[in-house]
Amino acid sequence: PSNTGRVLSIQSHTVQGYVGNKSAVFPLQLLGYDVDPINSVQFSNHTGYPTFKGQVLNGQQLWDLIEGLEGNDLLFYTHLLTGYIGSESFLNTVLQVVNKLRSTNPGLTYVCDPVMGDEGKLYVPQELVSVYREKVVPVASVLTPNQFEAELLTGFRIQSEGHGREACRLLHAAGPSKVIITSINIDGILLLIGSHQKEKGEPPRQFRIVIPKIPAYFTGTGDLMTALLLGWSNKYPDNLEIAAELAVSSLQAVLHRTLSDYKSAGHDSESTSLEIRLIQSQDDIRTPQVKLKAEIY
Ligand code: ATP
Ligand code: PLP
Ligand code: MG
Ligand code: NA
Ligand code: MG
């Protein structure tokens, strides 16, 4: 771990708007990282709009890019970052990429956002759940599920904060030393629960951050959150709570700016999903003011 790194980021690309690589690459660059994006899809816009068009990369095409890099000895990465993956064959190729990158750099940190669904709804094919659970989680270093994804990966229903902490322990036992449940809704309160197991078999250090819910629906926030957690947890490798405070604080600043910009433009911010004001928030990404503090359990 160091202050910087080289990140291979395999995520969606949209021509317009900010999800996937569009919401992860710029923030990581602002934090000083070299980022090499592979676009797993190229869509006109995110899939929450009434329509979208574009192309989907398949597993073989992903592998071609990896072989191209390997042919020139360009496969040294400190970090692999993955987000939404739409098919089982692509996910299996991502697993091959993890192995390949680790054979070049055994110290590779794999930051995995196991994007499968939200609020009880699955939005990837059902077959992906067992691949994530059985093959991906065991090789991930850092995992950033939401509440529903943590439930799918552990088979454990999260109905309290204590359950969230237990789900993190189950996930550590399966692989990753850092687990951040990025959002968990308990009694109308939005919480982030972080958990860092410094030694295998030891009890993890756990904390929570209470996040005031903004009455609007944003897209690209999960992808931005995981990118910021990668960026800051690498700079504070032994202090996941500071990394999470910084990431959450940047994100809240982005969301508040987004909401106020939409309002001043006269848009009804409660009826549609909002595109985050990422570029306008670069100071809040580079030097966040920590307003939301972590509470250690
Ligand atoms: P994934 O993308 O893996 O499914 P997720 O469901 O946690 O993760 P989001 O729901 O986008 O992703 O939330 C990510 C983060 O964005 C949360 O931790 C929170 O900080 C912030 N966030 C998103 N929506 C809001 C909101 N309406 N009010 C306040 N914070 C929000
Ligand atoms: N990637 C694509 C292609 C999408 O269409 C969307 C949302 O519609 C996302 C990612 C969403 O990302 P997030 O969970 O960060 O809001
Ligand atoms: Mg969510
Ligand atoms: Na998440
Ligand atoms: Mg998401």
C-alpha cells in the first residue's frame, strides 16, 4: 500500500452521464491514481432512462484486451476495480483476469463491488449470485456490497445493525479483509457499516457512519463510493474508518451540490433520478471536509 497506484477499472461506460467508469475514473485520477479503464459496456446513457442503446463487451473481448497488454508487459497493476457485470461468462473472465494480474503482482488489491441488486430486487441474472458467492468473494480484498447484496452473499437476513456486523464477519471468513456495507436501511436510517479484519481468525475492527438521507434518487453513487473507498483505503491502509469518513464526506458534498444545482435549474428533483455533479465537485473529492464521523463499536 502507498499513496498512489495503478488501477485497472472494469466497469460500464455511458456516453452521457455518470455511472460506472464515468463516475469512478475521474475521482481516482483526482486522488493521484493512474487509472486504465476497460469499458464492459458502452451505452448511450444509464439504463434508468426510458431507452438506451449501445454495445456489450463479451468475455473473449475482455480477454483480448488483457492479452494485448500482456504482449507488451503492461499488466502490472496495484489494484483491480470491478462494478456491474451483466453475464456469467464475463464474470468468469474477470476471475481469470484476477489470477493473471496476481501472477504479475501477488500484492494486487482486488476491490469488488458485487453489484447484483438493491432493495430486495435482483438486477443481474440469478446464476451470477452463486459465482459471486463461491468464486469472487474468496479472491476479493475489499468488498462493498449494499444490504441486499450482503444478504445474497451470506444467505443471512439483515434486520438490525448487529446482523450487519455479523454479515461482515461471515464475509471476512469467506475472503476479504475489508468489508464495507455501503448502505443499510434500518428503521428509516441510512447507515454504512465498515469492518476490517487485520489478521485471519481475529475479530474485526468495526464501525458505523450514520448518513442523513437526502430526499432524492441518484445514480452512479454506488460506483463513486467504491472508487473513493479504494482511493482512500489505500492511503490509510490501517485505518478503514478514516478512509470511509473521507469517502462518505466527498459523496455527501457531491449529492448536496447535485440537488441544489437541479433545484436552481428549476427541475423537480424528486421525480427523476439525478445525474451527479461530479466535475463541479472536484475540490470536494480532492480535499473533503469530514462532517460525518465514524463511530467505532
Ligand atoms: P451498489 O452500487 O453496490 O448497489 P449501494 O446500493 O450502496 O451499492 P447506493 O445506493 O448508490 O449504492 O449508495 C451508495 C452511497 O451513496 C451510500 O453509502 C450513501 O453514502 C450515498 N447515497 C446514495 N443515495 C443517497 C441519498 N438519497 N441520501 C444520502 N446518501 C445517499
Ligand atoms: N451502470 C449502468 C450501465 C447503469 O445503467 C447504472 C444505473 O442505472 C449503474 C451502473 C448504476 O450505478 P449506481 O449503483 O452507482 O447508482
Ligand atoms: Mg443502494
Ligand atoms: Na455498494
Ligand atoms: Mg450500484
